[in-house]
Amino acid sequence: MKKHIITLLLTAMPVLTCVSQTLALYTKSGLTVLAAENEVDEMIVSGGQLTMGTQTFSIADLDSLKYLQQTFDPLRVQVNFADAKSSITLPLSLLPLLTIEQDGAYVNITSAATTDPEITYALQGTTTNGAFLLNGIYKCGLVLNGVNITSRRGAAIRINNGKRIDVELVKGTTNNLADCQQGLQDACLHIKGHPEFKGEGTLNITGNTRHAYKSGEYTLLKRSTGAINILAAVGDAMHIGQYFHMQGGQITISPDVQKDGIQVDKDSDTTKINNGMVFLDSGIVNINLKSDDVSGIKCDSTFTCNGGNYTITMSGKAAKGIDVTRNAHIFATTSTPEFNLTASGGYLTVLGKKKKSACFKVDGNLYFHAGKITTQATGDKARGLKVNGDYYYVPAKTTLTPNSPNVDGAIRVMAE
């Protein structure tokens, strides 16, 4: 069988040659493979196939080759959406690690990566009939760079990976996600692992079947995080496993959310750290809910706040602005925390008992060290501050240790 060894020119296909650093292989399916100069030193065409390094392509599947005067990130997979189509650009070196399926604008990638350096997946463009699904077992990055996805088959984005997922909202971009109605998905944006958000962009999420956002493990919003807006949800706006830590950013949750605003569940693995807890360091949270018997922020364990501004308006019956299962600690470190809480919906009668609404409900003790809590409990039998344990004022010079059952120097103000 005759073989052709090619260095800078492939005569079997249309090629534009020039002095450059990158060779792009365009496939008919919309997949573009980028190869660096050292990877293009020798290409072999034989039996209707093109071989470059360890990778072999069918010539019948290729559209063209083109040399580009540009470099590329060897760890970045670029996914572009355009109406009912998708196109993917990735480095040649990543091909052995990735299994890629494309069905119009529905993209499903499975990664076999198990070690550093980690791969980043960048999304941009618009589709009203598509989704991005990623499966893997090692940490990775997700970049939202002006992407608008409406899915008709399930989640808009689902990351099935139990590791750390680094999510960047690119500065200056607005990203919109909406899932299908009456589907089987748990959320519009569902990340099985522990996502860490950064970047000054904006993310708008609509949950048409259940939750708008869900993470299987903890969710972290870093100081650089921009705005996350939950426009609607049949279930919770944000349903989070293990714990929620907000270092910065802004969260806005609209009245079109039918269940809880931010709900933090305990992980079934009781050895997980900070299980069921909420940590609010800084940022802005605006929640406005109208459903009965829901909570603005709800956690299965301890609530700790040391800065930020939180405005929560609850107009449903038996609704709670903040609902804490264990102790609550409020003190100032990054800034002076400020809460503006309203409960106007009154009560529900359940099995002959009145289930009352409250602005701030704590099942354990409340330790108040610094800040301001303003409550407006205007609903019938509503409570402004409902503490089932003891309420302590902690003097300013006292060192507060979160999650401690007792705080030295605390002054017990009241008990229910």
C-alpha cells in the first residue's frame, strides 16, 4: 500500500498553507482539532486515512485543513452553539481522553482524565434546542462565556462529576440557562460535585421541571463572583448538598420560584465537613418568595454570617425568611452584616395546629455579635425572631468560635 509522508502540505484535501503555529483539522461533523507545530512534523495518508501522531482520521470525515497564525490553549475545549447546531474545537492531545457525542446542539462529552493538568470546557453561543452534558471522574473547569441554552430534553447543563468544578462567569457576559418542562432532570444547572464560582459575569437560570440549580456537594461563591439570578423554578431556586459558602457575589431569587430559595441539605455521608451548614462572608442576597410553607434560606445545621447584605421578603403562609435547624452565629469580620426580613403571610393550620410564619427562625441558640437585623412580621401570628433555644448577646471584644455550644463571655438575653 502506497503511503504519502507530508510535512507542510496535504494534497489529498483543500489546504491553505502559510508560515504559522497551528494546524486546524475541520471535520464534517463540526469538530475542529488543533495541532501544534511539533505535532505536525509528519502526517501520513494511507488507505483513506490520515494519521498524526497516535491519532487517525478518516479522510471521508474531514472537510479541510488550514494553517492558522495563532496559538491555542492545550487544555481548553471550546463548545459553540448556533441555533440547532454545535461545533467543538479541541487540541489534538486531548482526543485520546475524550469521547464526544453530538446530536445537533446536544453535546455529551465523557472524559477519562484522572490527573493534572485539568481540562477546561468553555461554552458560548445560543441554542433553543440543545444542552451540554459532561461526565468525568477528575476535577475540571467550566467557562460560561456568553452562552444561552434552552433544553428540550432535560437539563441545560449537567456535570456528572463528583470532584471540584471550577465555574467561571466571564466578565462582561450574560449567560442564560433554561431546562425542559415536565422532564426527569433534578435541575436546570446540575453539578454532581462541588462547584466553585468565580468571574464577574451574570448567570440567569430558569428551572422548568424542578430546581433551577443543584449541587451534589458544597457550593462556593468566591469574592470575584458576579450575579446569579434565579428567574423561576418549580422546585427550589438553589438546592445544595453538604454546605454553602458565599464569599461574595450577588444572588437574586424571584417570586416565580415555587419552593425554597437557598436550601442546604446534609450529605448522607456524615463524615463530610460542615455538613448541612451555611457560611455567609460577604455579598448581596435578594429573595422574594410568595409560596406557602417555604424558606428563603434554609439549612440542616449551623448558620454562620460575618458580613454582607440580605433582603428576604416572604409573603406566603407559614413561610420563613431564614430557617436554621441548629445554632446561628452572626458577627462581623469582612463587613457588618445587615438583614432586612419580612414575613407577611400569616399561618397555616396543619392537623389542628397553627404553623406560623417567621422572619428569622432558629431551632437552637442565636449568638448575636455584630450587625443589624430588621424584621417586619406583619402576617397574622407571624414572628419576627423565633429562637427555640437561647438568645445570646456576645460583647464586641469576645472571640466567637462558630459551632461551639457555648461562647465565653456571652450574655444570655432570653430563652423561649
